[in-house]
Amino acid sequence: MGIELDGKQYETDEDGYMVDIADWNENVANYFAKETDLEELTEKHWQIINFLRDYYNEYQIAPMVKILIKAIMKDEKIMGDKVGKKRDASKMLYELFPMGPGIQACKIAGLPKPTGCV
């Protein structure tokens, strides 16, 4: 299985997630965003995507949603004047990725399909 973008093949699993995260790039992210009904990735989307990729590179697993929410709460660029408010961070995360931060954001970030509580 796979997708083709700009003449290059990208292998995906049966659920459409990247097989090799090293193949990921912005074009792939934009493709997956549109495929999951996000027309445009904003700066806030990219901050979450980059956090997910960095976390995965360090721990070889996608972070649980509660870890992602804690990271958002600490980032003024994402949260603005609502820094430190868990409910606002969670709401923002689900507004950015309405299909779920684990499923949708991980796919856009080129990570494997998450398992467990993400």
C-alpha cells in the first residue's frame, strides 16, 4: 500500500499510516491533512506535529494525550493567554485535530498508528 506525491512513492500500512517515518516531509503532512479533512495546517498544527515527531524520535512511541496536553499548557506560542489551563489545552488540541490528536495528528506527523491511550 502507499501514496504517490510528486512522483515519489511513500509506503503506508493498511490504515494509511507511514511505514518509514524517515520518508515523511511537509508534502506528506499536507497530503494527510487534506485526507483527514484539514484544509490548512496552521503554525499551531505544526507546533503539535513537531512535538509529536520529536517525542517519537526520543522515545520511539507517540505520547499519551495527557503528555501532549501538558506540553501544550507550557507553550505560550500555542496557548497564548490561556497557558496552564488543562481544559483549554485539551479543547484546543481537539479543535486543531477534530478526529483525535492521537489518530489524526500522528498520521499527519508521519508516525505509526498509535496504540493504547493516545
